[in-house]
Amino acid sequence: MTASPHDAPLPAPDQAAIGRTLGLLQRAFAERDATLLEEVYADDADWVNAFGSVKKGRAEIVAYLTGLFADGNFDAGTLVSPPESSMRVVEGTVVVVSAHLQITGQLLLDGSRMPMRDNFSVRVLHRGTDGRWSIVSEMYMDANREQSYAAHS
């Protein structure tokens, strides 16, 4: 993960704690193990996926992802390469992490394969009074290849 050059570096313990939180998130998706997410999301986190599902709170997010991870259509997808991510320090207790990844092979409800997903996400992490960093807001979106603006690039 890269930090923006004009962002002040966080202390090493904070960097390690953020890395742990994001590592658990990545591991949960890779292993399809939603129980790992209990330590990732804040109690009142908000979450929106690329298909418009909106969830509020850790329990609701983890319950949704438990079902998603067990779904064969979702499970058919594989990462093309590890996610590319960057972090911006908003202030000492808040960071924003942007990520980009590509997924191939995911299936639709009718059994057809989706085109390769070009997925972007934004996560807001907050350090609690206990020093633990958790995701308080997360949103995913897939790049739309259709264009409505002539100067789109």
C-alpha cells in the first residue's frame, strides 16, 4: 500500500494495526471466511457493494458476507492479481484507503459468466480509544464501460 506523499506518516503501531485490519479483510475474502470480519468492521459501520446492496452495522455486514461467501456464483470469481491500494491520512485517527482489483470468472444468476470486473473501493478506517483500527464506512463500485460523456477517459 502506498501513502500519499503529502500525508504525514502514522506511527508504526498505527501502521501495523491498519495493516492487520486490511489483512484480515483480504484474508476473509480469499478464504471465504466471514468470521474474520468480526474484527474488521466497527459496530455501526456502513457498507455498500458494487451491486447496490446496502448494509448497516457489523452484524448485518458479516451476515450478508457469510451468505455471499457461500454462494457458488460469487465463489466462482478469482482475483486477477493482488489489489492495488493507497492510503491517505485524514488526521491521526482517520485514514481513507482506496483499492483497485480485477475479478474474473464470477457467475450471474442465469449461470453466464460476468465480464471481468474492474472493481474500485473506498474504505474509511478509524482508530478507537483501544488503539484498534476498524472500517467505519466501505463502498465498492465496478467501472462502467458505457459512456455518457464524450470526454470520458
